[in-house]
Amino acid sequence: MRRLMASVGAAALMVFAVPAAQAATRADILATMKRASQFMVDKASVRGGYVWSYLPDMSRRWGEMEAYPTMVWVQPPGTGTMGHLFLDAYHATRDEYYYRAAEKAAAALIAGQQPAGGWHYFIDFGGKASIAKWYATIGKNAWRLEEFQHFWDNATFDDAGTSEAMQFLLRLYAEKRDARYLPALHKSIDFVLKSQYPNGGWPQRYPATKFPYIDHGKPDYTSFITFNDDVAGENIRFLIQVWQVLGDKRVLGAIDRAMDIYVRTQQPAPQAGWGLQYTLDLKPTGARTYEPTAIVTHTTYANIEQLLAFYRLTGDPKFLKRVPEALDWLDSVKSPPELNKDGKTYPTFLEIGTNRPLYVHRRGSNVVNGEYYVDDNPQNTLGHYSSFRHLDVPKLRRAYDALKAMQPGEVAKDSPVKSTVRRPLDRYYLAEMGAGSDRNADLSANTPDALVGSLNSSGWWPTQIRMTSNRYTRDGSKTPTPGDYSTTRVGDATDTSPYLDPKPVVGISTGTYIAHMETLIAALADAK
């Protein structure tokens, strides 16, 4: 297995120190924010877009997978996330520099917007030949990232990339009502409305491919109604924002139908949960080869949270009606104590009709000779997609009880869906940003003083690049490489999937920049 090798020069570790006895002033914070942002805009971005992490010399870079120098990532924390960050900084400082930086991020996204109106995981400014080469080499050999193994040539709702890009463009337009952003914005609104099924659900990808792929013996899952990664929830959020800002009445029916699909797809008691995806006749179905057809605990938890949110928006009791059944089901499938590990007390997948836990395993060493399979053995399960989950069910019960005790009219009195008056969007978006699929971002709580003092002389915060990948050298072999790859994130040396490096080097992380900037933005209110 290859390990990322790079040297970090002395300049990369040089910092501007603030004396320990002296708290960072407002001027210190503003100067640090500007220098860090100038590095990202001037040195890290490609035509206004960003990936997730970089080596100091820019010789290698990654989104969820290794990226070409001509690529920018849409999937968070990527280009849309950076656009939101710049608008957050603009609101906090009123410095036009950040608004211009947000415009550059928007230009990258607009350039990469799909003809139908959505976005792919990334944008490659190198053109079709560059994309084809990437998929034929790096993408094709990513064993565990099946969604990257071939180019679908359409837009995806997966991992919030499209939804975040749309929300950012709407937010940027709302800032100054600049009509230049309306064509791309209207195109994205039409995309969400056209891609919604009449029953209210959305596919993972749209438009449907003319020749659906057969993935490792399983049919193309991208046309199924998708709850995984909050596809429906993110689209509802965007449509509510469209109503707030533009008052487009078309979105109200779409919002209602989307909320209703959660009610319609809940399974009957006593197995009153949800699957990751559904066929168009509303039957649970699997997705990738390590996502079997099942009732799924973390999806059920997330959908209960959504039902509670819908009740707050509408006051309609139908959204609370069957929540107790779902909570009771979650309680009924809790793992026995001997299977609890790292606070994960629930199995991920439960067989439909029996509640038998389904555990996912793999064998082989790469995408060519390897395969995933399911059985009832809880040992030696996947390391990259857990067969166990941590779910705070008592927290959900408390939230349900609190809502149930309120009058429906009181619950929804301030709902943006009910309002006929246009409302401003939130001024700040990223205060509680998570890392998502990015394992390099340093989200640890840092004081403003520490952040002012730790920005290096080049203008970036040194971050351990823990998630790396093997360089593409050749396609995987049909003969397994000796070794046990059943629980590792990566297979043999031909597997281009990202993995955690036991000896990480120091580099540049977009997620770290965003998290640290949000800390400094919050500190401005108290700084002198």
C-alpha cells in the first residue's frame, strides 16, 4: 500500500505569533481573516472553485477523491460551502472583498451547472476529455466509492452538492438582487421542480440515464426515491427559501408533496421505519452493493427528525401521528450489550419482515476481484460504512413530547411556509458546519488568539492531511493481493479510494479554513 509522501518546508510551519499575554484585537482578527482568505482565493482556487485539501506545493489535491488540477469540488465542503463562508464574512465585516470572493465561487458553479440545472460532484474545467480520463483511471478503481466508478453525465442530489449550490446562488441573489444570477437560479429551481416525482419524492440523480448502469450485478439505483444523505430534506429546505425570497407559488405544492412522501413511505407497525430508497411503487430498496434492501435505523432517525420539523412548519398532526410507532421500533431493535462499540448501540440494517440484523462484509482486494456481501455475522464488518449506529432516541422522544403538548396553531405561527410576506434569509449559514465526508478538516474548538497566532507565513493553517489515497498506476488485477482488506478503507495498491494515513503529512484544508474563519467571525462581536 502506497503512503502519501511529501516534505513540508520550514515556511509552511512559520506562524505569526501573538504574545500570550495579549488578547487578539479586532484588527488582529480582521487581518488574519483577510490573509487566510487571500491565500484561498489567489492560490488555492481554480477559476473561483475549491477542492477539500491540498499538499503545500499543490502537487496533489483531493475532494472526496483525488482531483486533477483542473477540478473543483461541488460536494461539501466545496465551492458552495466556500461561497456561503464568504457571505458570512461579508455580513460580519461589510468588507466588499468577501462579496467579490463569493461572486468568484458563484462564477465557478454557474460555469459547471449541468444543462438540466443541477450539479455533479465536481466540475472539471479541463473539459470532457479530462473527465473521461479521470473516470477511466481514478474513478474506475475506487473500490468502495461506487458512485465514482463511471460517469453518469447528469446531476446528483447526493451529499448535498446540488442543494448547497442552489442555496448559495439564491442567497447571493438575495444579497443585492443582482439580476445576473437569476438565469442560473431559475434554472436550478426548475431542476428541482422537474425532477420531483408526482408522489413527492426525488431520485438521487436526474435526468435518468439513457442506458442505466448495472452496478456489480445490481440495477441502477439512482432513479429510486432517495432519503439517504437527506436528499428530500435538503430540497425542501431550498424550496422553502425560494418561497421566502421570491414568493414563487409553484414551490408550495412541491413542498407539500415532498413532506407527504415521508408519511407515505413509513412502513407498517411493528416495523414502522424507513429504507434508504424506494421504488416508484413505494417499496423499500437498496442502493450501492453495501446498502442492502432493508429498514434502516439511521434513516428512520433522520426521517423522524424531519417529521417533527414538518409539524413545526405546518401544525398538521399527520406528521406526528405515527412517530411513536417509529420510536418504538427503534427501541425494539437495539443491539445487545455485547455488540455495543464506541457508543453505537443500533444495527444499521434490519431485514424486512423479520427485524434480523443484516451485517455487511467484503472480500478480495480491489474493485476487480472484490465483492460485498451480507450475512448475520456481526464480526469483521466494513470499516468504511458502519453496520452499527449511535442514535439518541430519548432525545427524539423528548422533542416529540414537547411538540405534542403544544397547540398546532402555536407551533406553526412563525412558519415561513405559512407566511405570505417575503422574509430575509439567515445572515450566517456555517456556524455549525460539520465535516461531512471530509476527514481532514480540523473542527476542534480554537480560540481566536490561537488562530491569529497559528496562521503561517503563507497564509494557511497547517492541518494534518489524514485522508489520502493511492496514486493511480494501473487497473486492479483479477487475482486478489494477499492480505486482509475486509475492514480497511482501502484495498491493495491499485485501489484509489481515500484512506486514513497512519503518518499524515501537513497540508492545506478547505474545511479547516472554513471552521477557523467561522470562529473568527463569531469573535468579532466581542473583540475590541
